[in-house]
Amino acid sequence: MAPISPSPLQRQSGVTLVEVLVTVVLLAFGLLGIAAFQAKAQAGSLEAYQRAQAVLLLEDMQARIAGNPGGAAGYATATPLGTGTTPGDCSTQAAGSARDKCEWSTALLGAAEVSTGTNASVGAMVGARGCVTELQSRDASPGVCRPGIYLLTVAWQGMHATRAPSHACGSGSYGSENQRRAIATRVAIGVPHCR
């Protein structure tokens, strides 16, 4: 008697289950890849947001100094602003550079945007610091006519390590220097009517 050969369906039993298992594994790897890309995009978005906030704060102080050229030397800081050492109410400060530095410091702390319910400041970068350094003093003496030049720097903590910035503002505030981000600009305060 001849042996009975199995039918084609009996030879393939379990193949469909293996195909489903392979599909599930491939789908899982694909979803993990999408999740990783989403996390990278989120970190990149936060870095871009922080840089945009830093640019706005830099332009704010630039406008404040340009609007008060006679008191420009009063904007220079010995220590970084934004550390929480300024008074909570800047209206108690005299108008001019002292009030402008106080308001800029509170803006660096995130006071421009407040979380509802907690009244916590949430509108700035992580660990924002601001520095104003006088590079050249203004001299309107006849024959000299030298403008005042100031370096404005905003520093903050980044989300991942990169190359450390060359500006010293905020140095040593964020653990690793490779976490520190900084942008800077120079402001020149001219000497009108100088001869």
C-alpha cells in the first residue's frame, strides 16, 4: 500500500502564523523608529524655540541701550542677569539703566509668560543668563569722538551636548560647558555732534 501524501494545506500549517509574527516584529521596529524621530524632532523644536527667545531678549536689551545713549555705561554688568537676584517689582527701581536691567533680568527668568493656576514664570529658556560688557567706553571729547561699544550676550542651557560657545556669559552655570548655548551682538553708541 502506498503512503498517503499530505495535502498542500496540511504542509503549510503554521506558515500564516509565522508571517503574522514577522509582520508584527517589522511593524514594532518601524514604530520604534518613528518614536525616535519624534523625540529628535521635539528636542530640535525646543532648541529652536530657546534660540528664538534668546534673540528676542537680545534685541530687547539692544533697544533699551540704544534708547538711553547717555546712560549706556550703566547697563554694563559685573555678573550675569537672570539669576533671580533682582527685586521682584522693577517699578521700585529708578527709571533708566537700573530699571531696564531689572526688567531684562525678570524677562530672562521667564516673567513674560505665566502658567495659569500656579503663576510660575515659564516664558524663557532653560537657565537663561544675560550679560552686558563694555568693550570700549564712550568719549565725546573734542578730537577723540570715540563711540561706546557694548557686547550683549544671552546664554542658556541646551538639551544636548555641542561645542562650547566662546562667549563667557553663563560659564560654569550648566554643569558641562558643552550644554551651554550663547548668542551675542555688539551695540555701538555714537557721539553725535562731536568734532
